[in-house]
Amino acid sequence: MNNRQIIHISQGEHAVGASERMCITTILGSCVAACLWDPEAGIGGMNHILLPDRAEGPSEYDSFGVNAMEVLINEIIKMGGDRRNLQAKLFGGAVLNARLRGIGTQNSGFAVAFLEAEGIPIVAQSLGGRQARRVEFWPYDGRARQKLLAIAEDPVVPVQPAAVVKKGSEVELF
């Protein structure tokens, strides 16, 4: 019997835990996941940052940079972690679509700058590139594993030739 506790998070979500059995997973493209843990307390967590900051107006989502980071840090502290002991691993920030080139770079830049400003050391990172990643993180001891997924190619949509309508044929256009 497999006694692992696997928790999958998506955009804007986070998970925190202290169990040796717990593994937090996510799949990232241009998004960034910050894996934070306190090695002394054996407590950690992962978030999934969609964008570095929100556009104009309020938002209900925890997917924006500062909020996502603060929520994760606060949840670790609530469980007994010490902010002074936190360490970080960062993943994601890929360029999967040429039209969205800047988003992954902005997400990566935000995460690095935030952690540096907060004095949280980044002990490992895998940021940028052109491949999506599947990330697994064990919050108890800070182990992480990533699997690079196939390189995304911008889809080429073939242009269909216009229909030829002959005189006298009955064609109804909507």
C-alpha cells in the first residue's frame, strides 16, 4: 500500500505541510512555483504564481506574486516554522508562446527579487527555458524533483481557402 500523501496545486493555489509522507506537485509553464521550507522545523510548502502582480482593480485570487508569497510564508509560520530559517527553491518561468514572451521572465524576476528583499536564500532554481515542468516537492525536508516536458511549439493553424460560390447555387451565409 502506498502511504504517500500527494497534493496537486494549480494556478493561485498553495499547500503547506510537515509530514514525511506529503508530496506537493504542480505543472508549470510561464508560472513560477516557490518551494519554501524550514529545515529545522521540517515544515514547508509550495505556491503557484500566475502573474507577478494584478492588473487594475481588486482580485479574489491568491495567484499574484506578493500575495502568493506572503500567504505561503504566513502558513508555514502558523504551522510552527521560523521565517529566519526559510530556504527556497524556484521553478518555472518558461517561454511557451512567443506572443507571451515576457510573462515567464517577469514571474521569475519577481520571485527572485522578492526572496532577495526578504532575506530568504534561494538554494536551487530552474527558471526560464522553453519547456514546461512537472515539479514535486517534499515540504518536510525540502527535496524537490522536476521533469521537463516536451517543448511547446506555437501552433500553426492552416488557413482554409474560401468557399467558391457559383452563380445560381443556393448558399445561405450566416
